[in-house]
Amino acid sequence: MGFFSFTQEISMDLGTANTVIISNGEIVVDEPSVVALDRRTDKMIAVGKEAALMHEKTQPNIRTVRPLRNGVIADFNACEQMMRGLIKKASSRRRLFTPSLRMVIGVPSGSTEVELRAVRDSAEHAGGRDVYLLFEPMAAAIGIGIDVEEPEGNMVVDIGGGSTEIAVISLGGIVSNHSIRVAGDDFNYDIQEFMGRTHNIRISERMAERIKINVGAAIPQLDEEPEPFIVDGPNRMTALPTKVAVNYQEIAHCLDKSISRIEAAVLAALEDTPPELYADIVKNGIWLAGGGALLRGLDKRLTDKINIEFHVAEDPLLSVAKGTGVALKNVNRFSFLMR
């Protein structure tokens, strides 16, 4: 963008856990979807990584907010302030004035009209002039490199922080779509509950996330076993410091029910798929995107359960963001896909 450019083009994956912003084909922001606000004035103190460092560590005058829950906006004001702050970070060049924004934003495919309106309003209040909404499974498919306009069936399972989006795509449209509110946040809750019940230790949401990253698994037998992760925290009964070594088999056991719900949703989406497209999916396999796709052994577990090959996208965390970036560069070509 030039110094006197009137319009800045950005694409955004507005996620429950992380927000990714692409400008001029480059990832300029990849930060947690957290904002820190002053309780007295409701003014923003920090956003993104800085706010995430404050999360669960605040004093009474500061509150940290994750504005999105289950893939949709739960706190409209906080979301607007977070978007403003992250967009400001994306605008690295100094300008004489604030440019108007042309935006493509990835949204859950199961969003209601009210939820879509909330995202659009937040984007417009944050400076968006032309705001386009693109469903996340479609964005993920474009980001993975699938030709979504071909008369061929492809299935994408996007496991984010707040929701799992499952879609069958053909001829530039979503033929079969299932969205469930089971995803990374539920995995964290399962780990918190398991650690309390089994090891009698109280852990934070952030610690549960670290456990998931270090020893998270979907199956109890892995070819490459991660080292046990050491967890420090207070004993739930005595409040004395407790140190526990957690291995991946324990985490695979505690995540089993949530993963089973994702399996059931994939089977339900396949059940709604026309036979010709079903045959294409069996031939092409099913693509996994989103942070949940990084769970060790998930592709193998789903392949064994459903008897269709599952492939993990090359960079699952950024698939949706890359897809929105491609759609932004080709707005005229993909306009029929956007809201």
C-alpha cells in the first residue's frame, strides 16, 4: 500500500482462539483473540499477545476478555476493540490518515443471520468499508489449494477453538454442512476436569492449553511418543503445591468423548452427501484444518473409524486465513461465495 493509499485491503480469520490477518499477501498478525480492558473506563489496555500474557493474572481494575465463544461473538464491544487493536498492528506503515478498509472475514458456516450481522457490524465499526464474509470451510478449502469451482466433491473438517465446521464442497458451494460447538476449548475443559478428578490438581485454562500442545493425542498408541509434561499447581483439597507428570495416553483417554462427537458429526455430514459426491470424497480423502488438526494421531483415528483417508493440511492453523487472502485478491471471481 502506498503512503497516500485511500483503501487498505486485509483478510482476517477471526477465530475463537487466534486471529490471523493477511495484508498484501503476507501474514502481518497472528495473535491470540484476547483483549485487556480497564474495568472503570472500558478502554483497551492491551490486545493479542500482550493481553494473553495478562489472562488469568489480572488485578481488580483490569479484565481480560476472549470476545468470541463457540465461534461467535459473545462480547460485541470487546470484539470491536480487539479488531481495532489488531488492525492497527497490521497497519505497520505510518499514514497521514486512517484508510478505509476492504475486508474478507472467515466466519463459521453454522452462523445464524444475527451472528453474521454481529461480525459485519464489528468490522464496520472497526473501520471496514467493504466487508465480505466467507464461510470458514470454504476458506479452508481455498487455502489448502482445492479448486472449489470444480464439479467434484471435497470434504473439509475445520476444527477451530470454538467450533468444528464440516462441509462438502462442489461447484463453488457448500452441499452438505454440519457445524458443532465442540472444538479446542472443549478439549481444554476436558483436560482441566480430568486433572482435577484424576490427579486432584487445579489448573488454569492456559495450562490446559499447554498440556494439549505438549502431550495432546487422539489415540493411546503413537509411533513417536512425546515426553511426559510436568504440571505444577495447587492440590484441590490442601492447596499445597503439587507436581504431576502427564503422559499422552492419559490425555487421549480424557479427550475421547469430545473426539467421538466430532466423528459422529463427520458421519452425519457424509450421510447427507449425494452418492456421486460421496464417491469423489472416498477417492480424494477428507482434509483436516484448524488447530485441532494438530492433535497427534487424529487423522489416523478418523481414518480407522470412517474408512476414508484423512489428510492434515500443510499448515492447518493458517488454512482459513490463507483462503480469505486468496478470496480478497480475487473478490470478483469468488464474490458468489461471499455474504
